Amino acid sequence: MNDSETKQLEFDFKNVQAEIVSESSDELRLELGEFAGPLDLLLYLIRREQANIFDIPIARITDKYLSYIKMMERLDIAVAGEFLVMAATLIEIKSKMLLPQEPVEEGEEETLDPRQELVDRLLEHQKFKLAAESLWTRATVEQAVFTRGTIETDENNPEISATVFDLFEAFQKIMVRHKEQIELEIHREEMSLAEMLRNLKARLKIEKRLNLTKVFGEMGSRRELILAFISVLEIVRTEAVALFQKNTFEDITLELVES
Amino acid sequence: MPSDKVTTESTGRRSVSELKAAVEALIFVSDEPLPVRSIVKLLGEEKEAIESALEQLSSEFSERESGLQVREIAGGWQMSTRTEFHEEVREFLKSKPSAKLSLASLETLAVIAYKQPVTVPEILEIRGVQSASSIKTLLDKRLIISRGRKDTVGKPMQYGTSRDFLIQFGLKDLSELPSIEDFEDLVQ
Amino acid sequence: MPSDKVTTESTGRRSVSELKAAVEALIFVSDEPLPVRSIVKLLGEEKEAIESALEQLSSEFSERESGLQVREIAGGWQMSTRTEFHEEVREFLKSKPSAKLSLASLETLAVIAYKQPVTVPEILEIRGVQSASSIKTLLDKRLIISRGRKDTVGKPMQYGTSRDFLIQFGLKDLSELPSIEDFEDLVQ
């Protein structure tokens, strides 16, 4: 369902409903995204049936809803759990509606309409859809506003202002890195550090200059990668070489310094 | 522009017009909306004097139909281009309108903005669908942040909107959002 | 300020005052001094009109004793703070909020937060790099504190997060740190 994230909001908000497209009289295609949940489908059906949201013809809407779900299954679309939960809810409401209404006695509270809870949810859901629309408008206006470019006094700093999530992510990355290192130590085999060092030194002699991003990219395993990295450090330490990086995040080049 | 001729000297060391200029310089260099209290601390002038300098500065920018505006946003003051010039600026910066949020993410953001602090199950209840990937997107874009844990079963994480949210949506503070009740009338 | 009332319409599509405002917006967003020819190309107006807009803009800024100046420098036009305010500006840039951390410090802080109490060798073991300068930064910013010595060889100092850490990251206590479980649903 990650696709819904990449779909950009370039369409008219007012006309957005669960994307149900009629291709022929009875063949329907239902596009599912996070947006098109069961509440959206219900709202769509209510509108299509020109029903009143405050007096939903529950039997009719339930039938329509179920036929959509069947159709989704027929088209081999995985029906998300939420849709099935809603189907169950609808069926339950429908059966409650079929029970004979007990006459309301004097002084007794009127029994709650079995549809009430659903209606409340639908109304609440719609409110937030409108709120989303108003946010969208705001964001559009704000995208027309720009702040100043970087100025000299601002050293282009690599610093970031952090939240707990940054902290968490940083920690997770380290743990992944750490785990890989441990795995490497366990699988010590094949090429030795000395071999790797010899290889890289020889290559540097011939090519005079090594693009390290490229060199690291050529390594077949994590183990080789680490060996290559250590070798480079060793070369930097022992040989007449220099490391170059034009800009932060750009490729690093190892160059033989002529002596 | 009658302002600085009428108003009297500020309480601090600076004249009103000096104060205005100093404030303008600070807002200009600040990367982020600059809170009044930071300016107060920095310049050692009265809060009222600084607020009045900011208001004057802001109205002067709009009166002389500058290409820039000075306005209050996300609890601070900021200088930015006026929307009228977005085409020229965008062309110059070769910037495309930044990727907008998907409908799913916008809906999730709306729920979080109005119901904060709110947990994942509470968002599910309102939206009727799982919102995990939207929440991830919103966290990545720094539009929402965690707001501690809720004291219920499982101690779920609660989410709220961030300062970046206010900035990106051009809001002084959350009270500037239209009230959710306003949308009630629009619902059928 | 006789400028825009006296001067005639510019040759292009824009009025003099619109042109001035557009030019102002462009100079403002530009990272570098903006050459006249770039503005000409961008706005499609006559070179003379743009030059005159720039001159007018520049003298208006100095006439109204703004905190900013518009001037020609290094073959282009640039907006910057006026030298009179360099003290305030410098002080401001120095006083920037301390919540900013380099990635290295953030990583170190993450290890300390999740593994506390933890020693320097243990941090090295986890991060795979020396963290001495990060630890110093974090101590300076009072985000971490020493937590006594570990009872092993060399009795290394142990570190943990401070109360300031909780405040800066908006946490009630350490149990509010996000955990893997909070993210299981969010990651994919």
C-alpha cells in the first residue's frame, strides 16, 4: 500500500472519493489505497445511492457494500481487514434494524438507533477530510513563500537539530552496523587483509588515483568491504598518498603523491 | 509611514528607528522564525518596545509593496518573499513545488493536528484504516513528533504536530487552525 | 522617497514598483550576489530598467535606515545586514540554540541514551569510532553526565543522560524514548 504515498496530490480535492471506476456496466475496478478505507467506501455508496447520511437505508447500503467486497475478491484484490470488520458491523446493524421496535413507554428513554454509532463515525470522518482539505490549501499557499538563501555568516554547518526519533534512528543504524561487524568476525575466511592491501597498493601504483566510492562498490562481500576500508587506512598511514573530497558527501579520491 | 516620527524613544538604549533596524537585521540572519523573547534577551530592550518595532516593521514592508514580508509564524518572526512573486522566485531557484503529501498522509496529519496528543489506535478509529505508512512519512518529514506515552494498556506512543508543521503550513500557532467544529456545518 | 511615483513605467510587463519588488525577492533568496544579466534573463525586462530598479531599491534601503542594505558586490547584487549591526548579529549567531548536534554527537548520544550507563570503550565498541570529542561536546552541552566508574580493569568512567537531555528532547523520563516496538508497525 506504499504506493499511495507516491501518488501526488494533484487532483481536485472536492471530487475525490474512493477511486471506484466503472469500466463497463458491471465490471468495476476499485482502487485501494490507504485513503480508500471502509468509511470512504461507505460514504461513496451513500452518495451514489443518494441516501441521507442521517437516515441510511442500511439494508440497501449493506448489500451494495457486500457486493463491492465480493467484487474485490473476484478481481483478486486482497481485501484489507478493515473492510471485513465494517462488513460485519453493517450486517449487525442490519439485523438489529430487523428486530421489532419495542414501544417506547412513558418516561422511558428512547432506544438508540442502531445506526447512530456508524453515523457518528462517518460524520467525524468527513470532518477530518474537510480539515485535510483546508490543510492542503494552506500548504499550497505556503509553498509560494520562500525564505532567504544561505548567507556568508552562516557557516554551512553539518549540524542538524534533533528529535528523539533522530536519536532512535541513529541508534538503530549503529546497531545494524555493529551486528554486521560481529557477523564478519565470525565468518573470517577467504581473502586476507595482507592480500587486499597488496591488491590495492598495486592498483594505486598503476592507476595513480583511486575513486574510493568505486573501489568500495566493487567489493563482493561486507567482509571484503571492511578489508578494503582497513587497507585504505593503512595505505594512507604508510604511503605517500592524499585523500581528496571536493564537497561533503562527494566521492573521495585516493591519490599517489609524487615524491 | 507616520510611525517612527510619532512614537517616542524606546525605553532602552536605542531609538525606535534603531531598534526597528536592529530587529530587521536579526530576523534577516535567523534561519528560523525568531521568537520575541530571543530578541529581548539579545538586545536588552523591553518586550513591548520590540513587539511594537516588529509590528511597525511588518506593516512598513506591506505598505511599501516590498517583494518581502515580515510576519509572525510558528511562535517567531520571519522574513520571506511575498506569494505574489512565487513564479519568478521558483524559476530562479529552479525549484519545483515540493512533493505534496498524499491524501492519506494529509488526512492522518489533520487527525493528529486536531486531536493531539493522539495514538495510532485513535487515528485508526477516525480514519477507518491503518495509517502506519502515513505516520512514518510524517515523522520523516518532521511534521509530527512524539508526545510521550499514553497511560493506557500498552503505553502507546502519542503524536502531535511539530514546529516544522507550523512553519510549513504558515501558522502562528495551533489556535490559527480553523476549529474542527467549523467543518461540521460543511458536512452534508 | 520620490522614486516610484515620479519614474515612468518600465519597458517590460511590470510597473517600476512591481519590478523593484520582484528584484528584491530574487536578491533575497539568492545564495550569492546576483548578476544583473541573470535578473534580465529571468524577468525578461530591459537591462536599464532592472539596473534602475536595483539602484532605487538600494537607495530606499539606506534612506529608511533599514537594518539591511542592498549593494553591488563581486559582480552581483546582494542583500545583507548593515555593518552598524554586526555586533548584534554576531552575538545572535553565537547564541543560537544549543539543541543542534553534529551527526557524530547524535550517534554518541543515542548510544549513551539507550545503553546507559556506558563507558567510553563500550561506546567505541558499538560505534566503531572514537567518540572522545563528541563526548566532550555532549558534556559541554550538559546532555550527558558521568555516572561513576565501572568496576572493571582501568575503572573507566561511565556516562548517562542528564535531566537537561530529558528537557531538550521533551521526555518525561527515559521510558519515553522510542523503542523498537513503536516502530515495528511503522517500518514498512
